[in-house]
Amino acid sequence: MSQGVFMTFEGMEGCGKTTQVRRLARRLKGLGAPVVVTLEPGGTRIGKDIRRVLLDARNKALTPAAELMLYLADRAQHVEEIIQPALRSGKWVICDRYADATVVYQGMVRGQDMTLLKRLNETVTRKIRPHITFLLDCPVEVGLQRALSRNLKGPHQGQDRFEKEKISFHRKVRNAYLELARKNPKRFVVIDGMLPRAEVEAEIFKNLQLYLEHAGGLRTGKDRS
């Protein structure tokens, strides 16, 4: 059985990545691809408990070092339980945030030691890297407005510790992601998150054609816009 394809979505709060994860999964399943959709933090049962701690707005006292270790713990469980088995069985894994998010948020923005962070990330990921990463970019003010509106209702209520950071924090996040993408142009695809959803989806799908052409047994996606 062939190795699977690992795709990750990154971006600041409210950039639209979670919507595009769902749209891509639906489209790939329509082509007959075996798809696993997951996220960080919270892709496992244990990870869901970690996610509640990380995103709870009441946890203002959480230190940058503790935050980093919680994300790494979530990732270690996630890779072992979900990502590695899925890839080994030939599945297409779509992950909403992965190791790049820790490099950006905890490293480039929070200021944690980058050498240590990278070493720990390599340990918990078992050096499993995405084949392709889609960075959805949008103005900070737009992303925050979307995210805060989303968090006013449903299961997201109270899970807005990051959204409540100062706007300068979010500007640093956006700039850090763009810098990371510039440094890794072979893996990152930067997409304008202000485009209509259908156009964003089409751009994402266009960049997956090479993987679709090499995937045996799938219906071709070339005839779809």
C-alpha cells in the first residue's frame, strides 16, 4: 500500500482555514480518496482535554513555556494515534494546524527558544512533515472579526484565549506565518483568504493536481473547477 498524502492548513484566527478543510475533504472524498480530517490541538480524546485548557480564556496565567509543552503533548499523542497510522495505511490526511503553528505562535511570537522548540517538534512529530501546507492569509482586523463572531455562540463560547490577545500579537502572527512561508516556498502555498470561498477552494485543489495524478485508483479531478 502506498504512503498517504499529508496536507496541513495554517493561518491566523478567522482566516477561513477550517471552512476550507471541510470543503477539500468533501471534494477528495467525491473522487474516491480515503480521507482523514483532523486538527490541533484536540485531534484525539486526550487532545480534546488539552485543547480546553489551551483555549479557555480564563487561563490567563498560563505561561509561554507551559503553553508550548501542552501543544507538544497534544502533538505527540496526535501523531502516534492518528497521523502516523493514517499515512501508513495510504490515507489522505488533512490537518487543521500542525507543527508550523507552534513555530509561529510559541516560537516566533511568544519568543520561546527556537532551537529547543525545533528539536522538540522533531521528536514529537517523529519527523513527519506535511507534503504541502496551505497558508490562508487575510488582514488581521478581518480575521479577528470573523473569529470573535464565531466564538459568540455554540461550542466555541469561552474558547477564545488567543482571540483576546492584543491586536499587535495577531499582527506578529500574520507576519510570522508569511515569513515562514517565504523560507519554505516548496511546501507552502499562500492563498488570499479574502477571495470568495469557491475561489479559495479551486486554488487549493489546483495545487493538489500533482498528488492526484500520482494517486492510483482515484477519479481524476482535472475536469472540475
